[in-house]
Amino acid sequence: MRKLPEPSSGARKLLVGLLDGPGTFYQICERLNIDIESNRAEFIQRELFNRLVEGGHAYLVGLVYDITTPARNALAPAAPYVGQVAGPAYRREPHVSTVTVARRAAGARQ
């Protein structure tokens, strides 16, 4: 993976948009409110997508673009686990109880 694009660049905006989830070219442009009505604007955006794929920041499967794990970790580092230990508020005799443990998926955002 090459160095991430500059924070003020359009390619960086696309990478941040890919953090929300994968999508086709048109879905991602719509999600980011990018106007691609003219042929020139669409060409520029497609070139940015191609640079992200060539740089190893994103990948393309069929028609769907997604961000690579190293790029995701560089843009949004994994948050430390936040939670509490399940247990009684006060201690009496030990007893069996049902406990449900819920964890966020890797890379999930709050």
C-alpha cells in the first residue's frame, strides 16, 4: 500500500466515504453528494477511483468498490474495547445465570 492521499484531496474524500461501507461507483458518489452529471466530472471521479485501486487503498470486486483493511486501519484506528464485566451487583452465594456478550465488529463505528 502506498502513502494515503492528502487530507484535502478528492481521493481522500472517497476513502472516507468507503469507510461507511462498500458500493458501486454511482452509490458512493451519491452517498458523498458528488455531482457527476457532466462527462468530465464523471471521468475525473473514475480516475480517482482507479488511483485508489492502483495504490492499494481500495479494491474492486465486480462493480463494487471497498476499502482495504490497511487503509481502514490508517484512517480510523480500531477503538479499544469498551464494556463492562457481567456480574452481580453484590456477592452472595454463587449461582448460574445467563449472560449475553455483545461486541462490535472490527472496524465498526459508533
